[in-house]
Amino acid sequence: MKNNPIAFITGYSHERLNVLHRWAGRFCWVQASIHVCLYMYTWERTGSLIIRLLQPDPAFRAGLISWLFFSILFVCSFAFIRRRAYECFFIVHIACAIGAVVSLGWHAPKTYGMVLYLVGGMWVFDRSVRFIRGVHYSKGTKATIYPLPGDAIKVVLNKSATFQPASHGFINIPSLKLFQSHPFTISSADSLEFIIRGQRGFTRKLYDRAVKNPGESLSCYFDGPYGNIPDYRRMNRVILFAGGSGGSFSFAIATDIARNLARCCVESIEFVWVIRERAHTKWFEKEIDELAECPVVNLRIFITGEDSNLINSHPESPVSASAENLRASPPLEGAMDSDIAVDDKPGSSSPICAIDFVSLPEKALQLEINAEEKINTTSTPGRQSSLQGEYFEYGRPDLGSIVKEAVRNARQNDLVAVGACGPTELMRRARNAAADVITPGGPSISLHCEQFGWG
Ligand SMILES: Cc1cc2nc3c(=O)[nH]c(=O)nc-3n(C[C@H](O)[C@H](O)[C@H](O)COP(=O)(O)OP(=O)(O)OC[C@H]3O[C@@H](n4cnc5c(N)ncnc54)[C@H](O)[C@@H]3O)c2cc1C
């Protein structure tokens, strides 16, 4: 439930309250199971179990049915089912929740009647708000789709909205999947744009469609914006870590600050983006150029899936060398956790100076990438990135030392914000890095980790 009284009172967004939702659900099931087991045990002891089970008492049967619904709900919510078959989980979840609540009302109308009316009312309210908002944002809304390297898609909506940078919204494109609505982070600071990685379901269809008809505009329903992102403009030092499409989160925040520097307290932004291939910089070309120009931003792009030796290897045969190396680079997997290659060692980054990027094999590599892109994808039209080699490093970043360095000269009353979005491992390291620099009498450190999933 996205619009609920607890979110309204606490100010927490629905994805934060998800933890409460889960534990409340588990507690309900355990409590209902104890209730059922105790009754069964007592009837068994008194020898009346079979008679009780066969009795045509609607209240008794409704109770059993309600417990069955709760049990299916409980089992189908296990992470391995949710991750493998999200749509199936979603449909079963809604159907069983309605079934459980209605049959519980039948089972004990006096005890639960009012509570269930209240719960039902809240659910109907949430759906109505989402429907009305959806209709408002969706009248004439078109989503223009562009394929990008690395199985990604850029989606641009022809609507404007007021939102906090890095908020998310739900997109439904009926011509691709009629009843499916998927959450995506708004990747731009001021317009409804999204960078989406193609997975197996809706996003794969979207990618295939974008490759087939680049620049096509499709009718779209948008529900949002949602999310409760800290106000980074108030911070003195901002450290942003992102992996792959998690860049939607950090580019939106950093470009918002860069565009409103005069109105922000921000003195420095340490911006770290980890990607598998250099071609992925096409996802945020415009934003990268903007950040590169911003005086307070230290932009660092780590490439984990390409070998830095590539640049100076095989000088006698540049084209074939780069082509071979390209093919030898680790494959891109669909899973979001694979945005960072596992074979790289933390801190093994090797900075590359700008001059390296004009060497012949690298030019050949660029040609190869461009050729592949021409075949597979069409990038957002109209511009060439002026991206310099000085922003690139190879290998995984050492988040611990980046955070330490960023807060080294921080004053005691400075507000330091660490934000991270990307694979689980990157977020774990960001958490540890932030925790390591918390010292008594040191600057105030806050951490926000944005997850691309419900956990
Ligand atoms: C708040 C939030 C923001 C996100 N922002 C982005 C973004 O900016 N860019 C991006 O590429 N991805 C983002 N994601 C992830 C994106 O929602 C899923 O990758 C997408 O829904 C997968 O759709 P699919 O049908 O192709 O999935 P499938 O191929 O069927 O499954 C792939 C994975 O996505 C999960 N998934 C499927 N449907 C949903 C759903 N409706 N909600 C949540 N998870 C789902 C599955 O459990 C599975 O783990 C975000 C997720 C959340 C929760």
C-alpha cells in the first residue's frame, strides 16, 4: 500500500515501511498458526477433532480458509520465489490478502468486523489515489524509448512533474504488458527520464522494442513520484556511490546540486560511478558532461569489465587486438548484482591519464564499440560527449579510502552525506565505509542506501 496513514504520519516512504509490512505479516501468520494448532490439539485431546472438522459451521470453515490464505501468502513471499517469479508472487499476494481478510471477517465478525472495514477502506483509498494520480499523469502521456549499450533503455516521458531528485515512479506501458507496473528511479533532476536495464520480463520487451523502433513513442501510465530521499542540498560534503543503472540515483542528485550551487550548502561532491564497460557512459552522457564542468564535483568513473592493459596492448595490430579483448571481457549478465564484475579486487584501480586515450588501440576500441552500437543500438540523438580519459579508472574503487579522504579535513559541525545505489555488495561496502569514519567529535555522517528491489 503506497498511500497509507503510517507513511503520512511518519514521513517514511512505502519502500521503507516494507520492513514493517513484512514483519507484521509474519507475526500474523505465526499468531494464526498458534491459534489453529491450539484448537486442533484441544479437540484431538477431547476426541472431537473429526466431528469439528466435518461440522457445517460457516464461521469455523471461514477461519480455516483464512488461515490457508495466510499460509499461501507466507510461503509465496519467500525471497527465492519473489525474485524468480515476481508477477506470480504479486498476483498471489493480492488475491490471498483479499481472501484472508474477507474470510477472517466471516470467521469472527464481532472481533474483526470494524478493523477489517478499516483495512479494506485504506486499501480502496490507496488504489483510488493511485488510479486518480495515474489518470492525471497519464492523459496523453507518451514514453519515448531509446536503446542504449549494455541492454539498457532510456525512457523519456512527455510530462513534467514536481519531484525530489532520485524519486521513483511506476511505469506501465499497456502495449507491452497490460497489467504490469514497474518501479524505476527518475534519472534526471528536472524531467521524467529513466535509465532501465533490460532483465527478463517487461524490461526485456521494452529493450527489444527500443532496438526495433528507436525513438518510438508509446502510450504510458505513470504513477508517482514516490520516495523519501534526504535533502542533499543542505549537506556540506556529499559522497555518492553508484553501480550500473544505480547511476540514476546519484546523477539525479549531483546534477540537481550542480544546477543550484548558489542555493546549496554543498562544498564538495565525491562522485563515484562503477560500470562494466566504457560504452555505458552513454547512459548519462549529458549529466557526465555537466558534472565534469562543475567546480565542486570530483567525478570518477570505475570500469570493472575491461582490462586497462587493453590500451597499450598489441601496438602492431590495433584493430584485431581490441576486438579480441572486447570479446574476452566478462559477459554482461541480466542480474542487477552483476553490474560489478566479481573478479576485480577492491582498491586495484589504475588511474589512466588523458594521453592514454589517444593511443591507437584505444581508438580502435572506440571504433569497435561504435560499430557495435551502430548495429545493436541507437543512442539518444544529437550530441557527442566531450568526456576525457582523466575521469576513468579501471577496477573496483576502494570505498573506504574514498570516504576517509573526503571527510579528512571536515569540520566538526560539517554535515557529510553518503549515498549509494547499486549492487548489494557496493551498498554493503558503502555502509561499512560510512560507519568507519564515524568518530566522537567528528563531523555528522549520514548514510542513505537506495535499493533497486524490495529486498
Ligand atoms: C524503488 C525502485 C527503483 C528502481 N529503479 C530502477 C531503475 O532506475 N533502473 C532499472 O533498471 N531498474 C530499477 N529498478 C528495478 C526494476 O524495477 C526491475 O528491474 C524491473 O521491475 C524488472 O522487470 P522485469 O519484468 O523485466 O523483471 P523480471 O525479469 O521478471 O525479474 C527481474 C528482477 O526484477 C524483480 N522485479 C520484477 N518485477 C518487479 C517489480 N514490479 N518491482 C520490483 N521488482 C521487480 C524480480 O523479482 C527479479 O529479481 C528499481 C526497483 C525499485 C524497487
